[in-house]
Amino acid sequence: MAFSYPIYRAPDFSDAHLASAPDAAWAVVEHDGIAPEGFHSTSMYPEYFKIGGEWRLAEKSRMDSSVVLKDDGTLAVVENRNLRRGDKVILGRTEHGEEGIYLHSHGFDEAAAAGEDQFVFRQGRSRETSYARDYDRLIELLKAEREEGNILWVMGPAFAFDRDARYAMQKLIENGYAHGLMAGNALATHDLEGALLHTALGQDIYTQQSMPNGHYNHLDVINLVRKSGSIPQFIDDHNIENGIMYSAVKNNVPFVLAGSIRDDGPLPEVIGNAYEAQSRMRELVEKASTVICLATMLHTIATGNMTPSFRVRPDGSVRPVYFYCVDADEFVTGKLIDRGSLSATTIVTNVQDFICIVAKGLGLM
């Protein structure tokens, strides 16, 4: 069954309550990085602001940010740390129009009632849930998004520990099912270790047998990549021909590797400054229309907090952003929902199994 995108239905601004609403108030930022008192904080949903008598959508939104009224009348959603003196920040803590602010959380509800695939409210899912229909929908979604969307993968290192999972992800990238990749030092390190030495943390990526002195393998690989100066140069220097990072580099898929305090090395491309990493991640998120987070709690929640439930197409129409969270631990999927990412579709399963099922469903394995 071919995938079809749900139709977005904008608010009825001719409704008396919204038509008579006042313009949104604003105040000027007095000090860099400090929002004025009473600032409005954004959500994951489409939000409209009445400016000069006209309701306007803040198009590139994310959670927990301020809305800046630009001199040309457009609205920018800006993290408070990035506010600058002189910015005009929207004020208001209500969301039903009374302060010129309207949060629209039901734009795709009619599509949901019809049973179409869309961003959905699916809480309370567990390892006992049947996910067969979710796989079917996701496979059809990926086929559609390869042609007219932007698919972003957020990955933990679990893939690098299994030969088949690495191969499945490599085939997805090679066949156009990835437009961006976000991970940490570990995913890239152990994937490159698998490519060079056929191990991950010293264990054979097929048999899981520990190799003699294998605990040095990932450290040796990091050292070699640092010697090469970059991941692409390492791939060329050592004739790497397989894996996730190899496929991303060879297919010009942009990636962001966000560092953590526990990193070995790290690899040259790993961003150690957390706020710089967040900004670089957001650059990929702003382009994404489907986000799939796999076995990485912190990266998943971080990505969820910067991913809106909608995207505005170049022609001005509004479409949903599809957000998937896949993890073997129900705690992770539950924590994501608790942090406000209510539009996430959660699948509780081993991500190595997940990626192989998806790749097979797309005819890649």
C-alpha cells in the first residue's frame, strides 16, 4: 500500500476568539543570552503569533526556546543562550489566543482518525506490543521519504557490535535512505574498528569471541584515525570498504559526532563542546522530516527536544515530522515521552534486529 502524507488543517482564524485576539506583546533583550521576564517558551507543536493583526506561524520551531520578532516581520525560534541584545522576544504564558499566541496541537487529527500514518500519541507501549504494523508503516514511509523527505538517523554504538547490523545500515545509506547521521564517539570508533580489524571492543563482530589483546583494538583505531587527521582520510589510508562511517563518507551523508566526558581519544571529528555539538545537531534536525533514534538515551532525548512535530515545505504547506525511538529498554522510550516528545512512535526491541528487519523489508538484504 503506497504511503500518503496526512493533510494539515490550520486553525480557523476567522473564529471570533482568534479574530478578536490582541497582537502578541514583545520586549527587547537587554543582555546577550538573557530573555526578558515573561518570555514565551515554545513547544513541539505549530505555534501562531498575531503580529500586526495577522496570525503567523513560527516555521522552524523546537521545544524550550524563545520567539524573536525580526525586523522584516518574520519569526525566529532561538535558544535563550543565543539571544542577542536588541532582539524582540515574544511575551506570554497562555496559548489559546488571549495573548496573541495560539498553540495548534490538532492539525493532523482527522488523518489520525482515518488510520493514516502520522505523528501519533502512543504511550504505554512495551516489549509485549506487536510492532508488525509499525514496521510496515515505517518501510512505506522510508520509501516515500527517500524521494521527497529527509531521513535522519540518531545512533548508539550497538550497531557496531554486530556484522549484520553494520551491513544493514550500510545498505540503507548506500540506497538513499539516510540524509543525515548523528551519533557519539563510540559508534564511529567501533564501526571503524569493525571495518579495520573485524572487532568491536575487541570482540569479533560476528562470533562475539574476544580476541587476544582485543581491548587495545579500539584505542589503536582511534590512534590511527588521529594520525590520518580525519575519518575520510583514515578510510583512504587504510583502504576501508565497509561499514556505517565508510558508507556515510562515500555517499556524502553529513554526520555530527557529539562527544561526552567518557570518550576515549576522541576521533578528530568528535565535537567536545556540548553547546557547539547541540547547534551542529540542530542544523541536521532542521532539515529532517523523519527522525529515527536507536539505542542511545541521551542523544534520543536531546534530539527529541529539538525536533518539532511539523515541517513547512518550500511551497508553504505543512507536513508532519515522523519521530521513532527504538530501544530494548522500556525506560528509555518512557523517559522520552515523559520529557515532552509526545509525537514519538516507540518500538521496544533490540536495535540490531530492528535495522535488519527494516533493511529486509526494503529489499536490501
